[in-house]
Amino acid sequence: MTKNMYYYIGQTWRKIFSDKQGDIKNRMIQWRKNSTIVRLDKPNRLDKARMLGYKDKQGYVVVNIKVGRGGMRKSRPKSGRRQRHMGTTRIKSSMSMNTVSENRVLNKYPNLSLVNSYLLYQDGQHSWYEVILKDTNHSSVN
């Protein structure tokens, strides 16, 4: 059985994550400094994106999103505050972090529809996801 190029791309990514090489550390430093939602030209993990429905043509958009980890069991403050500023309104243990990231991206880009998303990396504070979106009104997307 012959293996295609995307198999070897995925194998390289798995090696980078397991060895925690300098390349991934430099990327993490850059991702931490970036804003929460960043639109990308190309996906970081091309093999995973292709597996989940990404096509390299106009009308497809890849977005990198940073979601805070933990805090699901945050206690409610005792003193009087406005509900929005208590920090407990966006905490939902029934929703996975993947779903939270998809919802936040869809709020940012309401004219695009969700194709799929995948975990890119996570550390102690944040999880990074890549969300694949498509413009259904674009002529090249059928």
C-alpha cells in the first residue's frame, strides 16, 4: 500500500508534538502573543484539515482560535456584582472546548458556515483550535 503525502505530513507533526522541538515552542510563543481569533492563509496541519473537509480554493477560510482552559468549576463571588462581570456566565461544563471555539468563531464570522474544527495544541492555560469555515454564497464553493 502506498502512502500519500498527507500521511507523512501527519507523521512529521506527531514527531514535533512528541519531541516538543524548538519549532513548536517558537510557534507557541507567537500564538500566545497573537489575538484570540486569527484568520490564516493556510492551515497549520494540512493533513488534518484535508481529512476534515478543507479545500484549497476561494470560499474556504481557516481560523485559529485560542480558548482558555480550566475554570469550569469557578465559584460565584459572594459580594454584589453585575452578572456579566462575575466571570461565571460563559462557563458551561456541558459544552466541550471544541464546541465553545466553534461558537465563538461563528459569532465572529456570521456569514460563513462551519465545516469542521480540530485541536491544534494545548498547554496549561490555553487550547488552540483551527476552525474550517466556508462561504456558501461563493461561486467556487458548491
